Amino acid sequence: MISFFKRMPGVAAGELIMFAARALTGVRPLWRGSLPTSARRVYFANHGSHGDFVLIWTTLPAALRRVTRPVAGQDYWLATAVRRFIGRKVFNALLIDRQRSTQADQPSPVDLMASTLGQGESLIIFPEGTRNTTEAPLLPFKSGLYHLGKQCPDVELVPVWIDNIRRVIPKGQWLPVPMVCSVSYGAPLMIGADEDKATFLKRAEAAVLALRPQESIEP
């Protein structure tokens, strides 16, 4: 009972954030190549806004939200009391030290993610490594997705395209502009037995871009 009351502020805040996200964006999930299941997954998506993982989290069924953790930089999410509360109590984010020491006794970000997957949870990651503020649809993927897939070969790697979020929160603006967003989920990828890093990352990038709605592609 005590633990229930301890969780209540986070649960209530999560419901409020989901309500706001749906009200502002009308976000809807498009399961184009996979269905929402209890399989352990790494959802990897394009990254154009701080609100990206909120939209993915919001479009997952409640049972999956409870076991799906966004991976985020602790330098940002531990910077203020509000962010700490949201990151830890609402989203149960897996916070990564992006400035970590390379000492051998410290687990790498990939090791931390693999350990979380080993506990039966799923993850949301952004392989571009930073928010894309360029005109290109995607930045080149970092190698972490490949190494995580090699370390956890039985985990499904699901490509995701988040559409319109950069128009909802335009660059340099603080107030969101109401607009319909979508989150498209593609078919899971697996790394081939003899597939090298560069080949897989290009294939992963192509899988994300293939989910981009035609009407969102600039002429």
C-alpha cells in the first residue's frame, strides 16, 4: 500500500503528460510492420525534438509502457528537480552518463542497456545520438545500436518514424503548435550472422526512412 501511494504522483503526472501530448499532437500509432506485443524490443527512432520519446511512450499500450524505458542523457534529466522527477518517476528512464569515464570498472552505455533488456524490459533509443536540427531527414546512426543488437541477438530491433513533431515544436520556439503527428512502427530487424557494422547501420537507417509518410517528404 505504501509503495502504491509513493507511485501515485508519477502515475498522475504520466497521465497528464499523455493527455497533453494527445491534445497538442493528435498523435496516433501506425503499426505498419509489427504489432504491439510483449516481446522484448529496442524501438529506435529519428530524433528531432525533446518530445520524441514522449510520443512513442504515449502510443504504446499501457501494459507495454510499464516495461518500456527511454534511454536518455543524465546530464539533461538530472539538471533540475522537475526533470529528475519526470525522468525517474514518470518515464523510469534509463539515464546514461554521456561524459562517463572510460575506466574499465565502469559499465558502458551498451552494457547498461543490455542489462536492462536482460531483466525483461524494452528500450526506446535514438541512434542519431543527438537531436537532428539539420535539413537532412536523418543524421548517420551511431554504432551503439549495432553493438546492442550483437550483444542481445534475441531482442527485436523495431524501426520507428516520428512524423511532424518538428512542426509542432519549431526550432527556436517554446510554445507548441497544434498539429497531427504519427508514430510509425516498422518490421523488426535482426543483425545478420556475417553482417558488418556499416552495412547494418545503413540498413537500419533505410528501415526508419522507409516509414516516413510520402506527404511529409519535401518535393
